Amino acid sequence: MRRPAETTILAAPLPAVMAAGASPAALSPEERQRLHDFLRPADRQRSLAAHWLKRQALARMTKEAPTALRFRTDDRGKPHLCAEPGGLGIGFNISHAGDWVALAVSRGGAVGVDVEQSRPEALWNEVLPAISAPGDEALAGLWLWTAKEAVLKQRGSGFLGDPQGVGIRARHAAGFVADLPEGRLRGAWRAADAGHLLAVASESPCRWRICRDGAMLRQALAALV
């Protein structure tokens, strides 16, 4: 029997990803070159962790070697897995901020994920006028930002799209509804730790895997099918 489509969100702090075996050897030559383009070591490590995690997860789901995976970018800049055996219909998205990296993968269509580091509310108050929409519920800046970015990434544009065209309403403490010109999209929040918040937007039910160490992350990757 075919399993129902679901979205898996893997999130881990950078030390956990590195302890799980993150290495530039699993990346493509282009991805390794981009690592060298970063001036700050912290940015280089976040990028390495995110792309290593992406390749490890998709390799599990497609039964391909991580280095054999190939990607294409659409006209909006959103990456897609090339249609090789086992790779049809898999949606994925990565995000990293502060000490955390997150990946969302799904056989049920496009997904968007965002992880953000907590910042003073005064900073969010400066940003909110540029992203707020008439349909938005009154939410803390961190919660509104992460929800909007996850939705816009699911739609394929990220914040190159119009955040004021997305209305966010909380369903309950962990979930939200995004009102879009073309319809509604559901999403959810989850705290990574006291200083980082995750948001995901997906058409399918979500399964969260918050991995605190390398062993937990390796187990979560092994469970992907």
C-alpha cells in the first residue's frame, strides 16, 4: 500500500550536522566553489551543513548517491531535483540562520521552510510595515516573518515575491493559514530552541524531527524513504 504523502522537517544545530558527518566531499563542484566564495567562516559552515543535509536526505529518498543528484533552477530561482529514477515529485527546501539548519522534504508537492533567530522586537517593528498585509493577524514579528517566508518559498519566490500579498492567520498555537490570491495554504511553527523558530508551509501533513545531536540526525536521515 502506498504511504500517504507527508512533509518531513529535519532541523539540527550546526554542531549536530557536523558531528553527523557533513563534508564538502558530498557536494557538487559548484556547491564547493560557493563555499569558498563566503568571506565569513560561519556563513561557509552554514551553507555546507544545509547543502550536505539536503543531499543526504534526497539520496535516501531516491536511492541515489549524494554526489549523483542533479538540480535545476526554474525561472524564479527555485531549485528542483532533476527527474532521475525515484526523484519525481519530491519537493524540498532548505534554510539556515544563527546556529540552526533546517530542511523540508516531501513527496506531496512543493514545500517551504524557514528558520530564524530571535531578535529584539524593536528590530521587527522596523521590518513589519514592509511585510504586513491587511489580512494579517496581530502576531509577534518573528512569527509573522517566518510564516511569510515559508509560504513565499513554497510558492517559489521567497521574499523576492510580495509579502503583503500573503495574509497570515494563526489556527492555534502551532499552526497558521496563509491567504493567497490563488487560495489558502496551511503551515506550522515549531521552536527549535529558546532562540530559534521554525516555520513550514506545505500541502501535506508534517512530521517534525528536531535533532539535538549527530546521532539523532543520523537516525532521522535513516528513517527517510
